[in-house]
Amino acid sequence: MTSRRNTIQKDLVRNTVYEMRRHVTANEVYEFVKEFCPTIGKGTVYRNLDILVEEGNLRKVEVPDGPNRFDLTSGQICMMALLKQQRKKVSLSLQQNLEQ
């Protein structure tokens, strides 16, 4: 895990992933950041995502049939996603039992 200097762009990318609160693609991060910083380049966003992964601040989730996704390494986002998924499963299970 290598630590590099903090830049405004890197902070902006990290904060964007945090604010979006889901597994995001690099392009989604770029589109979101571009609203606040229209002069930022796509390469800058992609490079900073890779740096943040290398530093351990973000996690890259490789998706076989689609673009890679990024999320925070804290696990909070994943836990929220799992809880939502479990709630849907329970809801579907209850609905199926009621229909029988």
C-alpha cells in the first residue's frame, strides 16, 4: 500500500464515491465529478480511482460482464446493500407464503 500526496482531484473522487453510496463505475464517478469540476479530465478520475485503490481507500470490484465498480473499503456500503437485499428476500418470501 503506497501513500501519495493528497490532491484536490483525489479528494473530490474519494468524496464522490462516498456521497454516491453504492458500487459505482469509473464513468459514473467521472460524470458526477464533472458537474462540480467541468475541467477535470476522464483520465484524471480514472487515475485517481486506481491510486485510491492502491492506497487502500477504495475497493475495486471486478465485474465479468460489465465495467469494474468501486466502493469504500469500510464495508458500510456493502452492509447496507446486503441488508436491503435480505429485506427484499424476506418480503418476497412473505408474499409467496401469503399467496399459497
